[in-house]
Amino acid sequence: MEEFTAPVCYSATQLLPWAYEMVCYRKRSHLVITVSLAIIMIMLFFDKKTNLPSVKNSLCRGIPATNTITPLKDNRTFIIAPYFDNRKNNMTRVISIVHHKEVKELYCWFCHSANGEIYISKAEIDVHSDRFGFPYGATDLKCLEPKDWEPRFVSIHWSPKGDIDQLPLFEIKNRDPEGSLVEFTVCISTMFGEYNNVLQFVQSMEMYKILGVGRVVIYKNSCSPLMEKVLDYYIAEGIVEIIPWPIDSYLRVASRWRYSVDPKDIGYYGQITALNDCIYRNMYRSRYLLLNDMDEIILPVKYPNWKTMMQNLQVQHPKAAVFIFENHIFPKTVFTLNDPFNISSWRTIPGVNILQHILREPDRKPKDNPWKMIVDPKKVAQTSVHAVLQAYGNQVHVSIDDALVYHCRVPLQTKLPRESLINDTTLWRYNVTLVGKVNKVLQQIAL
């Protein structure tokens, strides 16, 4: 069970630099009304010009947060977004990044939009267990909401006292779910390092579409100008949604996943935090989420597409919330002998041609293969990269006879002779359709 510290309500004399009546008793002076109206007019003016939270007809004050990552003034806490979560308790779950030792207390300042009432509850700081030794980690700030009204806005502060005008103001998402519902969303986190694997990206995108994707969400840190052009094409098509992810503006980021290998502030460009945000961001926008990297495809073996596969798996496992698939490496350094897909028009495009790589590495007994997942977002509370940490349902290991994760990358078992690799042509079942779709995209983008 999730437990919360009992909420407390503070007077306006504690919250603001001037004194007036107790907020919780809803008394208002003419001065407060006048100042509040002035603030609202200013906010409405800027709201027309920026993507600020909707503060129309609201008496809530603060500095509207406009970026994906918002640092608090303590420099040890970074807020991503608050989400309403009533699956166990009526609470606001704030996806964030915190220093696991140095952040001891945080408070959620809820605001009543109609009358400006402030309700403060102490946050439960739940740092996710998969931190891999880094000082900063994905964190849920779990705040109990007021019982008598539904807050639409919240500010986060390290103290129950302060000036609300100086605090960042966040709109609480998922209070009224909106947006088109799709069957499958792929969460890609994160694109970094001036990413330029253009050909493999286009091939993966077209494979996702063949298999049934409705939306691809990409947490983008950086990419090449050519890759930017490709992203613009898919954004215009309506399939890609970009979430800016400038985490290296705030923290020293590692490009590896373990602190002992790359001792920075946070691992792999904050990948785990991005994945958790993607779950809550799409909780009511997608039936299933696929959590995989850009060089991975969850590839059905027994079924033609994801919809048929998941319908069958869900019937077999009606209480399942998480379906995990074995990751198998297809070394990009090993090519097919006859090389039937060495297409001349693709040779000038930077990146890997996945159709040339259908030999996979054998299992590394006794080690298990890594996993990637398809999840029901409404039944997931916390996730890591290869496993869900908290869920309201069962977890199912999907057999390689049903599906696998096609992962085309540098070899993991570098000394394996070619004859030890396993010929796996599952991807080639889609070759005619895939080649046609990739050619069409490359022509339309004029690459």
C-alpha cells in the first residue's frame, strides 16, 4: 500500500510576503483580488504567445513551466511533469529526477483554480530502485490531493513556506484524458549523440507501421541535420511526436548505463525517467506501449502483426499487464552471403541496412538474454529499461516461438565464428513491403 504523510494547510502569511486572511478559510481582501486579476491578465497575454499551462479563468499563481525539464532552485530536483493517478489513492504523481541522498523533503502546493486556495501536502519521495549506482535517479513524488476539490495546478517546493509567485506552476495531466486513442505507441528514449543512423531509423519506422504502430514518441536530445529532416517528415505525417530532452543542460550525463563504467550524474541520458514519463503521458492515449530502443523491433514470429499477436497473448493471459520479449542481437558487422538487399540507392544513406543482417548470436548460457516490453500503461506504476518495477497485473515471458526483439547493433559476442551464428530470416517475411515503403519515404524526403 502507498502511504502518505498527512497533508497540512498553511496560512497566507506563511506563503506570501504580505499578510492576509487564512487561505484555507477562503477569506479574501480587495488587495488580493486586485493583484490576482492583474496577474491573470498578464498570464492570459503570454498564454496567447507561448505553450503555457491554461490559466484562463484561474486564480492560480506562479511561473508557468514551459519546458520538458524544470529545475528547482535547490539544483538537486528536476521536475518533468505531474500526472493525476487514482488507481490506488487520489494523488498527483510527479515524474522527476532527484539526487537520491541530498533531497530530503519536497512539498506539493496545490492550487484551487476558482478561488486561489492553496493546499500543501508533503511529498513521498520514491526514488526508483534501478539507479545503477548513479547519484541522480528517476523519482516519483507522490502527493495526496485535497479531499474536497480537484486541483488542476501544482507547484513543487522544498519547503512548506515561501512565495508562491516565485514557484514553477505545472498543469496536472491526465485529470481529463484527451487526445486520439491508438492501439500501439512506441516509446523511444533517448535520441542523443548527434544521432545519424538514418537508414536504420527509416527502416524501423516503416516496420513499426507495417506491424501496426499508431504513434512513436521520441525523447530527443540531439541528432544530425539529416536526421532532423527525416523527423520532420514523420512529424508531418502525424506518426512521430517529439519530446525535447535537454537533460545535458542540467546534469552530467553518461552514455553508459552503469556508474562504475561512466561515473557521471545520471545514466544513459536519463533514459529511465523518459520511459516513465512516456507511460504516464500515453496512459489514456494508447492501448499498449512498446518500450524499446531505436535499433530494436519487437518482431512477431507466429503472427503477422502486433494486433493479432497481442489479441492472442491477452486471451491466453487475461490478467497480464506486462509482456516481455527476449532480445536477440543480429550483428551489423556480419552480412548475408548473397546479399540480395544491397540496394544501390540506399548506399549513400548513412546508417545500417537491417535487411542485410539476418544472422543472430546464440544464447549466452547460463546468462539470460535481456528483455524489452509491451505493456498496458494503465496497469504500470514504475518501469525500468528491461523490466517493470511496479505493476497492477501479472508479467508474462513471451516465447521466442511467438516473437523476439530484433536488435541490429555491434556484436556482443565478438569472437564468435560465422558458423556459430543462427540464420533467422523472420524479418525477410516483410521484405517486399518494407523495401517499397522505404524507397517511397527516401524519395519523398529527397535523400
